[in-house]
Amino acid sequence: MPTTYLTTPIYYVNDRPHIGHAYTSLATDVLARWKRLDGHEVFFLTGTDEHGQKVEKAAQDAGMDPQAFTDQVSQHFRDLADRMGFSHDDFIRTTEPRHKAACQALWLELLRRDEIYLGAYEGWYAVRDEAFYGPDELTERDGVKYAPSGAPVAWVKEPSYFFRLSKWQDWLLDFYERNPDFIAPASRRNEVISFVRSGLQDLSISRTSFTWGVPVPNDPAHVMYVWLDALTNYITAAGYPDAAAERWRFWPADVHFVGKDIVRFHAIYWPAFLEASGIAPPKRVYAHGWWTNEGQKISKSLGNVIDPIALIDEFGLDAVRYFLLREVPFGSDGDFSKSAMISRLNGELADTLGNLANRTLSLIQRNCDGRLPAAAARNGADAELFALLDSLPGAVGRLLDAQQYHLALETIFHAVREANGYITRQQPWALKKTDLPRMAAVLRHLHTALRVFATVLQPFMPGTMAAMLDQLGVPAEARQLADLTETLPEGTALPPPAPLFRKIEAAA
């Protein structure tokens, strides 16, 4: 059985989760569900990043011990994953003993290979980003220097261990050349290559100015730089350093899903750390874009942060899952608006798919005693519809492998629109008076189409598509892609249809 390992970033626990966190995990979840549907054994990892100066400060501001603070905030991310219906196989926290052990094992391996040395660091550091920046990357306003992210920076000088990142510059450029799909989309790939070509400096990988982190082995005055700590989570969960661990067979990861703001850490530091340790790098890093809200940048100060839980309460889980991946090309920035969401849900889900299902199943109830007509031969009038149906799972799979979620959904709904055209042209309600065998054949073909649509849409809208497959009489054990080659028996009793999607009234 083929294996697939997919990860979200581990989310930083200095605040509550928002739409950006939900979006990254949703994309990971849909691909994980698709791979399971296609017969893969999947390992899907998510979790929380709980160390570093920023977390230590947030805990102090909240008047809490850092561990108690991270326990509380990490739970918010677990709750979001539950409400969004994510199918992750593990939820990792960087404060867990297994993770600290993996980080220290990786450190010792890098040290053994002479990839780490002790020195002193001076540079511009952004606490918010947990990152150092070169002077050429900074801007200045009102006497304060800022990183490209907008975070203020301060000059830091302290003892530090360093990773020999500069040594790996040529290897990284060669690696990108040999693996053109390693970084996506292309805009992020170009950005990373340009950064590496401009010259890499050795990387400070420990701090002494705070204590909330993984202690450096044999030198407890230092804690590990949060990005070495955080990135290691992906191999911790796979069982590192135990090469005989059951999960180690999933490594290397097939896709790390990340926001565009952290692509540098995943596409430069992480493969260098791994290669320097004798571990295979991941196969792909995909960096998605950011959402705005009704045309405005999202920020707490503007009070326009989008709460995914509130959206689910208002529109329903599967409607939110569908919209987030349908509206914007994954990898590009996108704007969230409720009017666009209502338009998508009413036009595509309720009117296009929901109406087709209700019409077809109601006709089978009335004209076939609520039982599935016999499988029928196709004629020339059926050819266009079946050309789309037969190719649909393969087309969707290729698009999802490329993280083209919006195009995968557009491909499915192109076929749904063709099925709506087919029922209008064939008029099974009229065939009842003139050609009963053809009426039964048309309804069976439409049932087949609905089964294909519901099957391939399961990763996007698992609850609603389970209900649709129930209405179609498809047994729970026959809902994999491979099962589409098996026909359902004639006479299968179908329950009376019920609406799958509710239309939403736009606010006046």
C-alpha cells in the first residue's frame, strides 16, 4: 500500500487560532482524505509550537506559567481541528518529552558531524518572528527599525551556537535545480532561490537571553533556537531518532503545507538541517497566500479577524470548507467576503448540485418505486456526460497533487453542470409517457453521475457527501475511488430524498 505523509505547520501558541490556521489545515486535510480515498496509507500531522521568547512573554503578560499558558492555548487549536472536522493522525506539541528528546538527538548528530560550533552573535532580531534579519532587509520609521514582516527589531548580542548554513548554499541551489517541484508555487520558489543566491550566513541556533525552550545538550545555559526546535517536529512524530519506528517508513514527508511568511525556514533551513544530519529532505513545501477581509488587511487592531468557528456556526461546516478552497487559487492571496460566500453556496452547492440530486432522486421515487433502475447501456446522447465522469477521479487527483484545489472543484462542477444539461435535454419526466426503458436508463445514468460527484467531493465536504451517498444507497464500505468501477445492484431501495444544502438569504 502506498504511503503519504502530510503536515501542517505547527501553530504558534501566542494567540487564538484564526482563519489562516483553519485554511492551512483544511488544505492538508482535503489532500489527506483524498489519498485515503485513493487507497493510500496516510499520516497527517498537525500540532502547536510552544517554545520561544514570544511565548514566554505572552505567558508573562497573561500572568501565567509558560506551561500552563501553552496548555490552554494549544487546546484552542485542538478545538478548532475538531470543529473543522480535520482527520489528523497525530497532534504534536513541542513541550512533549518525545519532541525534546528528538531535538536533542538531532543536535547531537549535527554536533557529531561538525555542523555546529560555539561563537557569539550580534544582529537585528525580531521577537515576533523569532528571526534575525540583515541590515539590508530592514526599514526605519520614527527611529524604530522593522523587519520585512513589519515586526520591530532590536540589536542582540549574546553567546550562541551556530549551524554551518553557509556550507550548504551550493548544495541547496543544486537541490532546487534537481527538484523543481520542491517549492511551490513558482513565485515562492523564485523568492527562495534569489535569497539563497544572495549568500547564506551561518545560522545562530541557540539563545541565552531566555529559558523557555529545549535545553542544548551538555550546555544548559543555552536553549535551542525556536526554528530548529519547531521544524524538528516533523521527524519527531515520525519516530526520530528511532529508525526502526513504525512511522519512520512515512519519511520523507510528501508535502509540508505552510503560510508564505515561513517558507524560508522550511525551504532553506530545514533541508539543510536534514541533509547535514544524513536525513532525506521532504519532497515538497507548498506556501499558500493570505486572506483579507472585505478588502482590508486582517489585524486585531482593526477588529476584523475572521473567526472560523463563528463562520461554521453561521453557514455550516461543509459550506465553510467548500468556500475556502473554492474561492481563491491556493498559493495566491484572497479576499473573504460574506456576499461571495453566499453566492458560491447558493449558486453552486444548492442550485447546481443540490437541485440535481433532488430532481433525480425524486424522479426515481415517483417513477421507479424508490428503487434503483437497472444498469443500462450508454448511447450517443450519453457520451459527453460519461466522458467527463470516467475521467473525473483522475483529473481531480492530478490537480490535488499539484495543490490546485480551486481547479479541482471547478473540474467537478463543470461535470455537475453537464449533468444538469443532460437531465434538461433528456427530460426523463417526459420519457415516462413515451419510452419507459429509456427513462429508466437516463435516471440510472444520472444516479451514476451523482455517485461519482459525491465520491470525489467527500474530502471537501465529508458530512454532506456521506448524507448524499446514503440517499444514493451506496454502502458505507463502497465509497472509495476504486469502488466506482463496481455497479450497485438493480432494485436497491433508496430513501426519500432530503435537501442537502440550504439556501442562504443575503442580509439586506
